[in-house]
Amino acid sequence: MAQRQQGRRSWLAWTLLGLTVVLLAFSVAVGLTGGEPWPKVIGFVPVTIAFALVGALVAARTGNRLGWLFLAGATVMAVSVAADIYAARAVTAELPGAAWAGWTLTVVLGASGTLFFLIPLLFPDGRPPSPRWRPVVGVAVAAGLVEAVSSAISNVNFSSNFPHLRDPIVLVAPLRSAYGLATSIGPLVFMVGAAAMILRFRRSGDEQRQQLKWFMYASAVAAVVVFVAGVASNPLPEFEITVPLIPVAVGVAIFKYRLYDIDRIISRTLAYAIVTGLLVGLYAGLVLLATGVLSITSPVAVAASTLVAAALFSPLRRRVQRAVDRRFNRVRYDADQTVAAFAARLQEGADLDAVRSDLLTVVNTAVEPAHISVWTASGPRLPQRAGSPVTDEIARHVNRNRYRQDVDDAVLVRGAANALRCQRR
């Protein structure tokens, strides 16, 4: 019975993915043959494909409700894109059924917004944080239904989207009040979901916190990039690149693939963003100082400022990275401190047995393996003076390999007389 249900679930998930791809291909074909501009034709294709693919994988393999939510949202989005492209032809090139395609677009827009506004509330297990949050889901669904029904039976936004077409169904006067109220509920649901995510983060365990970090990180990157691009110009290209990161991050979080790498990713992003901002400010300040105050020619000022910024990059990055790790990647910072203390103790010329015991403690703290074994090769006893090749090699290897991601079953440390094998968790 369980296998049969899983088979049906997989079939439905991949069928919806295939339907989404077909609708997007149809919209691209109709748009290109109708002379529509490229940005309008492919504007939402990457985002829709990303949500559909991740949704199909999650729904087929885990049955998580977020997978079905992603699939439903992507399918509705594909329907809206195809309907928009089909109905947007000029009057001279109007296609059969264009008015009904436009009507379909106005109806499904409300449903698509509701589906995506619920993501923060239901992440990562597909359920609200507690039963007390379930009314929020009901309110969101009701708002989506009101939007869809208002658009279906009245000319709320049909004429504004397709002024050259006539709404095929107009049963009542435009229900703009009901439609506007339902539309305003969507952002409120999203804000409530964000508050629920913060509450879930504070109450959750370590693993779920890492999952939430993935979603928050991708959402923050997408929001910042799209906002900055929107201030300067049209944000559609940045939207196409960054918003697909959100479903990818959700997939990583649900499947728990490299789940604990998020702390490193966050710290690296913050460090490089801070360093870039500081160097850009320094570069601009030096150029202005040289050209405006010192009256140095522009090419010379630019060259000198570039050399100064390049020389400061590495030391500035190290200092900023340490400061960021201390706050956002505490595991790495503590491991750095542990390895540094171990290297300092090695310089004191400890006995080999003491070094072996200390090495076990340091590796257990820095690498956190499931199993550690240290063995000594047969041969003459090596000198135990400070800074010997044995102690230096051990310290260098522990420092170099504690964050390696290409080690599958074991980490091997070979020195002149000692070897370390750490079975990774």
C-alpha cells in the first residue's frame, strides 16, 4: 500500500512538472512567433522551472507539503504566463480564444499569490509551527478564493491588462473593494509567516535552525539584489537569477544535503560584501583625494588607488573574516582557536605520547569525527625538539583539512612517524 501511494505520488508530481514545462514551451513559442520582446517571453521561465523542479523532487521523494505547494504555484504560474502571452497579441494578430486566455490569467493570479505567500509559514516541514497558526492558512486560502471569484465574475482588472479585448464573463459590477481587500491580505500573510519563522527559529533544534538559515539566506540575497537593481534600473534580469535560489535553498534544506555548510556560506558572503564595500569606498576616496586635492593626473591616481586597494585586499579580508566568523560562524572560530593553541603547544617540544593524546583532543574538537585512531609506525624514535617536522606536519594538516568537503570516509594524516585516521560522521 505504501509503495503504491508513493508511486501515485511520484506519477502526479512528475506529471505536473511535465505540464509546467509544456506550458512554458508553448508560451515561449507563441511569444517569439508573435514578435514579443525576449524579457517578456522568458521573464518568469527560470523562476517557474526552479520551483517546479524542486517541488517535484520534494513531493515525489518525501511527500512534504511544501513540494506540492511549489508544484501548484509553478503550474499556476506557467498557466498565467502562457495565458498572458497568448492574450497579449495586438488586435491585428489576435488569436482565437484570446479573451478567454486573458480571463484565465486574471482568475489564476490570485491563487498564485496565495500559494507563494504561505511558504514562510509552512517551511520546513509543510506544517504551521503550531495549531494556533492554522487560521492564517485559512485566511490566506479565503483571500485567494475571493480574488479569483472577483476576477471571474466581474471586470476587476481585465480591461487594465487587455484593453483591446472584451471580458467574456461580466455577471456583476466590478468588485473592486472585495478584490482590493483580498489582495492586501496576501502581504500580511507573508509578514505573519516571517514572524512564525523567527519564532520557529528560536524554538527549534540545531538541525531545523540550519534548514531555516538556508531559506533566510537565499531570501535575503534575492531581496537585496532585486531591490538594489530596481533602484538603478529594471530588476527583471536580477530577478531571474536570484529568485531561483530560494527553491534551491529549500531543496537543500529539506534533503539536508550539505546542511551545515550554511554557516560558512553566510560568513563568506558577509565578509566579501564588507570587504568589497570598504575597498570601493577607499578606492573612490583615494581617487578623489589625488585628483581633487593633490592635483594628480587621473590615470596616475587611478593606477595608484588600484594598487593600494589590491595590496589591502588580503589582510583586510582576513581581519574581516575573523570578525564575521566570531559572530556568524562560531564553529570555525572556535576550531581556529583550538588549532592555534595546539600549534603553540607543539612548539614547546612536548613528548610524543603527550602530542598523540593532545592531537586526539584537538581533532575531536575541531573536526568532530565519529571515530579517531592514531597509530605509530615502527622505526627509530624521532627527536622531540620544538618545531620538528612531525609536529609541524600534524599542525599544518589539522589546520588544512578540518573544513575539507572532499573527504568521504576518512581523513588520513601522514607524518614522518604518526598517521591519523578520522572516520567522518
